[in-house]
Amino acid sequence: MDITIDTSHSKYHVNKKGYYGHFGGAYIPEMLYPNVAELQEKYLEIMRDPAFLSAFEQLLKDYVGRPSPLYLAKRLSEKYGVDIYLKREDLNHTGAHKINNTIGQILLAKRLGKKRIIAETGAGQHGVATATVCALMGMECVVYMGSVDIQRQAPNVARMKMLGATVVPATSGSKTLKDATNEAIRDWINNPVDTHYIIGSVVGPHPYPDMVARFQSVISEEIRRQLKEKTGKSNPDYVMACVGGGSNAAGTFFHFVDEEDVRLIAVEAAGKGVHSGYSAATSQLGRMGVIHASKTLLMQTEDGQIVEPHSISAGLDYPGVGPLHAHLFETGRATFLSATDDEALEAAYELSRLEGIIPALESAHAIAKLKDLSLQPGQVVVVCLSGRGDKDMETYIKHLK
Ligand SMILES: *Cc1c(COP(=O)(O)O)cnc(C)c1O
């Protein structure tokens, strides 16, 4: 497994100081310095250890169900006149890619001798993936969640409780994700010795963006191997993924980032329209700022207050984007597109009817932009299907025509 490949010569991956071009770093309160420094020092060394790698591989295989299939979507391909492959992260245990990262981080936490896990969650998907691995490892789990989100996402709150986690409401500010994040950071400051903080995307202080990207990089490693088997070539013409914080996209792009013949397409949520005031298209609307202890593109007001994002899909409803993606955007290495709520819904219906696959609303954003690529016959496109649509059925039924 290739999760610790040397990226020190890459123009795009993280550098030794924890930066991607202008973005990244670790803008942490001083009290957190020992925890973050410990991670910075040890993460690669632990991940390289053969015993760690084999435990990670074993769980991905027997518990998560990897490798996830790379499926040639015939009827979808016919419609666009190219070969479209879907990377089926929707078939993973718990229904999305997030489990790849939480498995990696819980193994790492054990290596660091931690006894207690904390996490923040918005829609509850990362909270469920974290509660799942804590149950698996018999570790205490505390999940911070905005009180507004607790009401909006009742089924995931129930899942976390069923799995034995404690869900703590964050009641400050807008009572959503960023407030939950603040509470989690506060908890970590108060419990620096026995607690590991599992962050759910390629965001947060260095080394989290790189660490999470590497745990998710199993996605692109498998794509290369599977594509080679199916077509004789490891590189497709395009890889596409939706971007909230950016972890499924980082995993899908990881081994292709320095392969300049592969075009990287990142799809953000345009909500009701990029300039409608109800959007989460961070690359289009954001300016440099600090969120979650990382310097990155951030949707903010003139005086630097974070703007509440909007998307029909809870997983893309994030006002920032991981520093890797900010750098891929700034350098032009990746193309950033955005799909509106309506486009995502339409794509979800289309995929369901053409392929018998009901995607997560997040993943549907990526599918929605196939129509915006100038595709040539014979080209190969790989789309990451980050999750399954069970959790979105209420929204789908409401809009079904
Ligand atoms: C959480 C989630 C996302 C968005 O998170 P990223 O870190 O951007 O990948 C996308 N798809 C699904 C199914 C999710 O659960």
C-alpha cells in the first residue's frame, strides 16, 4: 500500500513546513502546540510502520469492504459518448468514503497511546464514521455537534448514540459546524494527554490535511490498479470528485496530482446559484483566511466574519476548503466547477434511472458536471461516487417530479 509515498519533490503536495503554496500551516492556540507537534513529528513514521500498514489494510479489506469496485457505467457512458467509470465509495461500510480516514486515525490514536476520541460533525456523517470505529476499538467517543444540526440530522444522532458515542450539543454562535469545531478544539486543549481529535476532512492544522489525504489516497491507488487491469492504462483523461472540505477529492486526486496528463475536476456546491447568497462555492467566493487553524480560501465578510454557506447537501455545506485544494485552484492544476442544488438533484435522478445507483446528494454534484466537460469520443473519465443516497431519500422524494 502506497499511503506514505515520498511527495517532497511535488509542486502540489504539502511541503516540510506544512504548506501547500500559500495555504496550510498550523494556526493553533499555544495550549495545543504539544498535541499538534506530536502528530507532526510522528504521523509519517507511524504510517510507514509495516505493522500499522497491515492493520490498516486488513480493516479496509474485511471491515470496510475494500477494494471498492471501479464500475464502467455503460448507459451513462453511452449518453456522454465516453467511458465513464464510477469509483464505488458508496459501497463502503457506513455508506461513504469517510470510514477510510476514521479507520486510519483510530489506529494512529492507539499507537499514540490515546484512550479517548473527540470529533466534530455537521451533517453527522463524520460523527457516525467516528462512532463506528470507536465501537470497533472499544474507545470512548465524544462528538460535538451544533444544536441546530442535532435537530436537522436526527437519524445520524440516533446512529451515533446506538454506537455508544456521547453527542454534545454546541450552543454558541450559529449552532452549526464551526461552533462544534470550536467546542472540539476547547475539549482538546483541556484533555491534551489522553485524547485524540479525529478531523473528518482534509482541513485543520498541519499535519491533518496531509494525513487525511494519505488515508483517503487508497481511492486513487485502487483506481490506478483497477484501470490498468480494465483498460491497460493507469491514467484516465479526467478524474472528478465533489468538494466539501475536500477529502474524497483529495483521495481521488492523490496519485494523479503529479501526472499532468490527467485532468483534475473538483466540483463545489453552488447552492441556489454562486452569487445568490446561498452557496458553498468556496473557490469562487472565498478569500484567504484562517479557519480550523489552517490558512486557506474562506467565505467571509469584508471584516473577516465567516459567511454561513448553503447547499442542499449537508456534506458540502462548509465555508472553507482544504489547503491542498486552495493550492490546486490557485495554480490552476485542478479545474473548479460548481453545481447548483437543482443540477445535483437532476443528476441524482439521472444516475438512479440509468444505472440503478442512488447516489448521495454530495456525489451527485460531481455527476452533474459531466455535461460541462468538453469530452472527446474514446476518453476515459473516473468519477468518485463518494456515498450512497439512503440518507438523502427524504430530500429526493420531496423534489421528485
Ligand atoms: C462528507 C461527505 C462529502 C464531503 O466531504 P469531503 O471531505 O469534501 O469529501 C462528500 N460526499 C459524501 C457522501 C459525504 O458524506
